[in-house]
Amino acid sequence: MQQRSSSQPGRHNKRPFDRGTFFAATPNRWETSRSSAASLASSAATERSASSEPKRNLLKAFLNSIVALFSSSKTAAASLKSKAARGLESPYATPVHDLRTSRKGAYPGRDSPRWKEPGMIQFTMGEILKATKNFSPTLKIGQGGFGIVYKGTLDDGSLIAIKRAKKAIYNSHLNVEFQSEIKVLGQIEHFNLVRFFGYLEENEERVIVVEYVPNGTLRDHLDGIQGNYLDLGARLEIAVDVAHAVTYLHMYADYPIIHRDIKSSNILLTENLRAKVADFGFARLGVNEAGVTHISTQVKGTAGYLDPEYLRTFQLTDKSDVFSFGVLLVELVSGRRPIERKRELKERLTTKWAMKKFMQGKAIQILDPNLPHTSANNLALEKILELASQCLAPSRQTRPSMQNCAQILWNIRKDYRELLLSDSLPQFSHQRNPSINSDKS
Ligand SMILES: Nc1ncnc2c1ncn2[C@@H]1O[C@H](COP(=O)(O)OP(=O)(O)OP(=O)(O)O)[C@@H](O)[C@H]1O
Ligand SMILES: [Mg+2]
């Protein structure tokens, strides 16, 4: 696992300040949560209601301001074209490069019969077995609710992650989850979202092939794996990346997508500590029909990150992701998991503990003990907690949109970097060479 060492000077400069991607784009599972939450919600009726006008206006405004900043492929370009036809085109030029060709053959040519639909490849069992050396245990890189995750290599050397569904439970709810993941992953392309390469559906096997992200999960890094902790600058960059990715899901894709499981173990990191949001197994297409502002559905997600209003009403909106993002922000600055079972009762629910401290003007006590109390860190901490408190509002109406979160975080990042820079500038009044002074005297 690699990361920037906290002793490395100028480590924040690895990413150029103006990466031209402000909007190029923008949160541990309680193992029992999925089933208990699902049974909680099993009686929920599916219904759709209310007005979509504000949503469409929001979408238009967003598209008009950000389109240029998304990385594009043919698929994205095609989707832009259809948006343009609906009068939603951006005034900005859209950089177009074909990610399929840039993937050194990870994708077959566009005319290949292997293309089922854009963004998806149907892999054969032979290819999957070859890539994973027959699902070799040595290539296992993780395990989640869906099944085991393997690292694989395609013939052209491309690294991939292969998620193999547990057979024992395939015939039940996982089938729905598999289909959901395929649909969603197949339509999205964004630097801060784990890229979907394809899938295999053969007899009882269900396999998803995605981009391999080499540097572990955000949770691993907050736990200081290999003795290195992320500094606050890196954490801010990750928050911006996640906000951009989720903004994209909410507002840019052909159909709004609500992630539903934003959490630190679903944020994967690249070697340069860029964040990629993973695991769309719970995602489902959001709302974009006239007269619809929310969907009623089974409660899914991870305990500690779940929007209380969604839990109470079963009504899912993009603001449920905003709530989870607020939990993630608190996790980022405190280093604590959302539920800390080993702590005393009043500190067990991290957001409750942190928000109480914040309201009491004791934000400083929330900062991860692995981070120093510099002026830049303390100021950013206050601002991040302020945003988190807005995201964690009990009522979804008062929570900011994910686009707002991205903008606010971007400004926090900018101020943080400026303060960091001014802190590191020589203080001239204290810099005179004492020997020169003594010469003069
Ligand atoms: N694309 C990937 N690249 C590299 N490692 C991955 C990738 N996807 C998953 N992993 C690794 O596999 C582990 C398990 O991932 P998975 O998404 O199956 O479960 P989870 O997110 O931990 O929990 P759950 O999915 O049940 O909520 C991750 O924690 C990560 O370490
Ligand atoms: Mg996951």
C-alpha cells in the first residue's frame, strides 16, 4: 500500500491546484444491518409522488455550469448529445477521448460482437478463470456482502478487480443486486467512480469485472495501515473527489442515481490518493419522472451511515446520500468509525458525539489524534464540521445538495492550502541573520 508520507514536503502539490476539474466531477458495515434493515422495511409499499420541476431546473443549472469538467468517453459524449437534444446542452467544450482505446485493449473494438451495450463487456468463464488463475486464493483481495473480490490480469496486462457472487445466496436477493449493479455501472463514467469493465452471467456464476484500484480503502488509510496516516489536506482532497463523484451520480448521469451505501470502505484510493467511489450494488435508479421527488423502497445501506428520515419513512432521495456523506466527513476529520462499540456510551455514536462537541465550541477535541493542531488544520476542521452539521440535518429539506457540498469543500480546500502556504513562508522579522546584526552593532 502506498501513500504520501506525512514527512514528504509539498505532498499536497501532487495534484495541481487548478486541475481544471472542479466539477470533473466532486463513507463500515454493521453486518446485521442489511437484513435487519430490509426486514424493517419489508412492508413498505412502492409508491411514487410529488413534483419533479425543481429537480429538472437543478439539473439544467448543473449541466450548464459543469459539463466541460467531466471526463468523457464516447458513451458520455452520446449522452451529452441526447441531453443537448433535450435543450440541456452545456456552453462549455467537452473534452472527448475514448477511454476504451486508452485502456490498452481492456475493451474490445466498438464493432466487436462482445459489446452487449455501451460500457459493458460480456466476459467468458475462460477469460475470468485465466485472469484469476482459477479464482486462486492468493489473488483474493477482499470480501463483502456480495461475495469474494479477486485481483485479476487480462491478456494485455490490464489489472482488474473481479467480484464473484456467493453461490449459496445467488438465487435470492443477490440476483436483484447483481442486475442493479450491472445497470448502474454500465452507464456511468467518471474519474472518481470505479470503472465498470463488464460481467459474466453463466449458469450459477455471477461475476462483475471492474477497475482495480490499488491503494486500499479510505477506512484502511484512516486506520493508519503501514503506520502512515492521511494528513488533513489529503482527507480534504478525498472529500472533494467523493462529493464530485456523488454529484455526478445525482445530477449528471442519464438517470439520477442514488448510491445508498456511501461509506469509507466503499471509497477506494489510487496511488496518488485520488478517491474512487465503489460498490453500486445497492444503488438503484433514482427519480426522473414527472411528478416524482422520491421513491419508496426497502431500506438498504450500512448502520451508522443511514439517513434517519429514510429509515422512518422508507422514502429515498439523493439527500440520503448527503446524510451519509455528512457521516463520512465526521469520520474523515475524527478518524473514528461511525459506530465505536468499545467507547463509553456517550461517545459510541460518532456523529452524535462530534456534533455535540462542535455545538459546545469544542471542535478541537474532535480532530483525529493522529493529526497536528496547526492553524490550517483547526480552521479546516471547523469548516468541515459546519458542513457536516448541515448534511446531518434531521430533515432532508434543510440538507445541502451534493453539488453544494462540492462547492463548499472546494473553498475549504482552497483556504486550507493558502493558510498552509502562508504558515510555511519565512517570517522576515524573525529571519535576520544574528551574525549580521552583531556586525552592525
Ligand atoms: N475495484 C477494487 N479494486 C481493489 N480492491 C477492491 C475493489 N473492490 C473491492 N476491493 C477490495 O475488496 C474489499 C471487499 O469489497 P466489497 O465491495 O465486496 O465489500 P465491502 O465494501 O467491504 O462491504 P459490502 O460490499 O458488503 O458493503 C474492499 O474492502 C476492498 O479492499
Ligand atoms: Mg464495497
